[in-house]
Amino acid sequence: MQQQSISLDRKIRIICEDITTLHVDAIVNAANNSLLGGGGVDGAIHRAAGPALLGECRKLKGCKTGEAKMTNGYDLPATYIIHTVGPIYQGGESGEADLLAACYANSLKLAQEKGVRSIAFPCISTGVYHYPKEEAADIALNEIRKFLQSSDSSIETVYIVCFGQVAFDIYKRKLALLSAQR
Ligand code: ADP
């Protein structure tokens, strides 16, 4: 994967990477309601973290859409995994935007409670859950910026991890627009 990185206010960094390789305090998993693993980034995280992750996830008894729960990172370079469940996109009239926003807000809140300083998000819901990538990027940036501006949080760096050029180019354009608005 190409090594690329752009940033906003030095605190938000957009990178093209496999999230399972990142040396950060916490990575976020785009999980499903069962929290028992799945495909996409969820499968990659479970494979890289090892079987002990599933054992801890079983004890969590699932997670509602928009909420977030934390586990250890096990064999990952990241210390923690924050599991959040994004909405399945059904056309946009079923509260998807609020639920996706809640994923980011609740993950950041949980990270802050645990004293996390660096956290990495995948592009939640934009894989098999089919959330339109442009709209999902607006929601992610909005929630992350809102959080960083409103709290004296421990969080120093928020990585948005793009798994491919399409997502990266979307964020690149949006960051250019936000920077130009200053
Ligand atoms: P969802 O069910 O929330 O849509 P997916 O795992 O299908 O979850 O996709 C969410 C995003 O994660 C997609 O943009 C996908 O390209 C990305 N992704 C998949 N594998 C990885 C990975 N190893 N690292 C970072 N992002 C990933």
C-alpha cells in the first residue's frame, strides 16, 4: 500500500495503511452487532490480534449500532481496540447519519476515558455496509473536529485510515476545502 499522509491542524492525520499495523494507543474496529468477528477490517483485526480477542469479545455480549466497547489489543501493535458498530446504509432515511456520527463520538469518548493519546479509525460503514464514502467522510471529519475542539482531551492524534486511493482522495479534497476556509 502506498505511503501517503496529509494532516489538519497536526491533530487529524489521513493515512493510507492497513490499520492492524499501526503503533497507536487504540485502533477502532468497524464491527457488527455480535462483536464476534466478521469480514473486512473486522476480520483483519481479529486475525492480527489473535484468538484471545474473541474470548474477550464474547464477554461483551454484543454492541448496539452507534455504540462502542473496548478490549485489549492482544497481538496487535495497538494497546486497545475500540469496537463500534456502524449503520448499514439503507438510503439515508433511517437515521444512518446520526448513527454513524455516534460511532465516532462514542469511540472518542471511550478513548478519552481510558487516557488514549493516539487513535486510528477505519472508514466505518463504507465497506459492506455501503455508506456513501463522501458523506461518511463529512460525518467523520465533523465529529472528530467537534470532539477535538470541545474537550481538553488527552487525545493528541486522530488517524483516519484509508484503505485505498479512492477514500484517500476524498479526504484529501475535503481537507483542502477545510484549510481554505480558514
Ligand atoms: P463496514 O461493515 O463498517 O462497512 P468493512 O470492514 O466492510 O466495514 O469496511 C470498512 C472500511 O474498512 C472500508 O473502507 C474498507 O476498505 C476498510 N478496510 C478493510 N480492511 C482494512 C484494513 N485492514 N485496514 C484499514 N481499513 C480497512
